[in-house]
Amino acid sequence: MVSQNPIEQVSRLNEEVNARKAAFLIVLIYFLAFLPLLPRTSYYRGDERFYTDAAIRMVQTGDYLTPYYHTGRVRFRKPILVYWIIVASYKVFGISLFSSRIPFLVAGCLVLFFTYRITSVLFGEREALLASAILASNMTVFHTSIRSHPDIIQCLFLAMSLYGFMNLILRGERSSHYHWLAYMGAALAVASKGGLGLLPVAFSLIFASSCKGVRVRELFKGKVIITSAAVALFWFVAISFKHGEAALRDFFLDQVGERLSGSKIYILENAFLYLGGLLKELMPWSLMSLIVLVRDWDRVKGLYLTKKKEVLLVAGWYLSIFAIFALSNIQRARYFLPTYPLLGALLASVLMEGEEGRSSKALRMIERWVLISGMVGGGLLILLGALLDLRVVVGGMIILLGSVALYRALFQRGHLPGLLAVALLGIVGFSVIHNFLRPVIFASPAPCVVREVLREGGGTVAVLDLPDKYRGQINVLSRGRIRMKILTGNDLKGLEGVRFIVTSHAFLDRLIGRGYELRKVCGYSYREGPPLKFKEVIRAMAKGDLSPLFCRFREHYYLLTEVRSGQGK
């Protein structure tokens, strides 16, 4: 082995320090860009309510072992750790949408951190910086980082486990803290979302057994394994004692039983969906990597020959996840989130080869057009906002100015690597769209309902023809202080003692005729309708107001109050 001279060593050390500083800056930008989204109802996924409803009940009752649906039925479909994380946040910040989501944004930032660390083990520091930027600009990582949902928590702990095992296997590290990362990460992944948490342990042991010079027995450390197993199994043992075998049966059905039912034709459908989805979900990085594969095949082949073990590890991890979810009858692209830290590492290494090879001009052209597209998109948002809402104008200006600044830094001053500029524009774009555009288009009825009901001292609220996600929002925004009663259109007999009703236009007249009066129009959703015609859009633009186009498809919701005696109808 040829040793580096002192100048090369200092240069390499400076490069590593600069890469770490830049990676920290990317994580900070990611956190600050998406922090304002956390209290918003405009970006709410319906299944967040499963975790927030149960966590609020835990805070209210002190029963921290048993998750419940809002109906009072027990829910054992997912393990306990995510509920406890939300409860801990409620204890610190109080019950709110912000406190429901802040742990998940922190987890997203930690995923970026472990992506950097994993890539530095596999390929190097420069590649690690780009890999963290790739994940920071990924739509699935973004979506899961701002919702109260276990996907990003599971991804974090799986990445933690893989990082520990990589150091033990590839670097020959024997420090016990890598054993703790490896096994405790897997245990916490099990406690977050179930059986997939065992995969990094099984995969790493099989991979280690195929590597020459690796002593598999050195991957075991009894105290660590026993403690980690206790953490992984604690809740399952506790609920089996408290609720019997039915609790474990419910969990097993969600994890395995229900996912393998039906015709097995879906396996072929899943294979096409997930393979094609891999290219779509990792755009534009997957497209640029394909260009590098074509134009710089010799360099990529050289990368494989020099990093064969690392490349096979990434491929093996992806194929392991693929094999598991291809067998499931539920198709979700986000199920492949645990593969993204390693795939990001591989994409970054391929793109770095392209930056130094024949693909560099093509990559630079793509970078240029992405930034120009950002300028054009920002300008169009400004024009759209002039016809719609001032917030859209502000968002468009941020994208336009951000694109111009990145373009100048890249092509005029040469201070910023082009691929990082593309990633930063992606972060800015996601943040602007969801901070400035979505709140204009989507208006949840939940904030209005909570404000009006609590102003009147609270009481029971009946919901009729209201999507369940809004009921979940009302529960969080009211901090669990509003009792809700779910009605059906065929049975309106349960209105006794109900002061408030939230309903759609379809039941408005019937309820007003039963002793209720309209208090306020509270928000809206969108229904399907005939597509807009080009002439209608042009006519609305000529009038300088696009809002009527959106109003056509809006389904408004109404808050009704009981008519008190002597008040009249």
C-alpha cells in the first residue's frame, strides 16, 4: 500500500471537514425549510389520526400500553414506540399538530445524517455529501418527515442498524458502540413498525458470512443482543399478558396475514410497479445516473471493480426489501423508503464518476436547465398568484430568486457544485409549494370548527358526511377537548344532547329542519367534476380572477348549532 504524502493527507482532511460542514448545512436547511409546515392542516394525511388519536387518549387516561381507535376499539396493528414518541412530544410541547409532527421532522434530519455516515463508509466523504443532498431533495423522504406516521422512524432505525453492521463488517471495527447501533437500531425498528426491523440483522449476518476475512462470531455480543431483544419484545409480551393472544393475532394479521391474501397475480404487478417506481421516486437523480451509465460505462465498471463488496451490499439490501414487498397485496412506493439511504449512496458514487468523466457536459446541461426551469416556474407562480392570491406571488418570488442565486453561484462564480444546486432547488421548491400554494387551494374545516365550538364552551359535536381525516384534525386541534359523535345519513336519531353538527351541503336542509341553524361555513374539500375547458381558463384569466375555477369543484362544510328554546328557528 502506497502512503500519501503530507500535502495530500492535509488536502484530503480539509476536503472531509468541508464536506461535513456542508452536510450539516444541508440538514439545517432541510429542518428550517419544512419546520413551518408542521402546524398546517393543508398537508395532512388521513392515517396520521391513528397515531394522534391513540396518543391523545394515552395522555388523557394514563394507559400507555394500549393504543385505541377514536371509537374506543383497541388497535394492535402497529407496535408502541411511535405512539410513545408522540406522547413524549405532547408532554413537552402540549397537544397540537406541531407537537404531533416535530419528532418526525427530527427523524428525517437524522436519516440524512446516517445517510452521510453510511455513504462515507461505503464510498467516501464527497459521495456522502451528495448522498445526503439526494435524500434531502427526495419527495418520499420529505412527505414522511412532516407527518405523524412510523415510516420515517422505521427508516431511521434501520439506517442506524445498517451503519453499525457496516462498520463491523467492512471496516473491521470492534468498538462495542457499533454493536449497540447495529442491534439496538434493529430493536427500535421492530418497536416502531414490526418485523421488518429484523431484516438488517439477518441480511448483515448472511452478507458477512459471504465476505472473506470476516469472522461472523465477532458480530455477536451477548449483552447487547439480550438487551436489544428485551427492548424489541417488551411491548408484545406486555400486551399478551394484558389482552391475551387476540392482541398478537391482530398484529400478525396486519404484518403478514392480510398482506398475503388474494390472487398472487399481484406479485407480477408489484414487480413492475416497484422497479418502475424506483426510477420515478428517485428523479432526477435516477435519470442522470442512467446517462452516466451509458456515457461513462468504463468508469462505472471501474467503480464496481474497486468497490465490489460495497456495491453488492447496496444491491442485496434493495433486493431483500423488494422480495418482501413484492409478495404483499398492498402497493405503496413509500415501503421502499428503507432502501433510500443506501441507494442514495450508490447514486452519489455513480454521479461523481460522471462529474469527472464524459458525462460532465451532459450533467452540467441538466443542472442548467433545472435551474432555468426553477426561474420559469417561479415566474409562472408570480403570474398565477396575481390572479389568485398574494401568498402564491410570495412563493413564486422565493423560487425565482432562489433559482437565480443558485444559477449565479454555479455558473458565474463556480462556488457551488452543480448537483448540490439541483438538490437545494428541490428543497426550496417543496417548501414553497406546501407553505404558500397548498394553503390557498385547500382549506380544512377543522380550525374553524374548533375555534367556534370552544368559544361556546365546548360540547358534543356530531359529524355527518365529513371525511375522517378532518375528525382527526379536530381531535388534535382541540387537544382532545371536543367529544365527537359520528352519524350516518340513514340514522339521525342520535342527535339528542348534541349542540353542534358538522356536515356537508347534502344534509344541510334536513338538519336545519330538525332544530338546527347555520352558524358558519367552515372550509371545503374538492369533488370530482367535468374537466375544465381551455376557453374557461382563458376567460377567467381575462377577468383577472381564477378563484371561480376552483369554486366549481369545492364541497363546503357547515357548522350548525342547536336552536335554543325561545330563540326561534
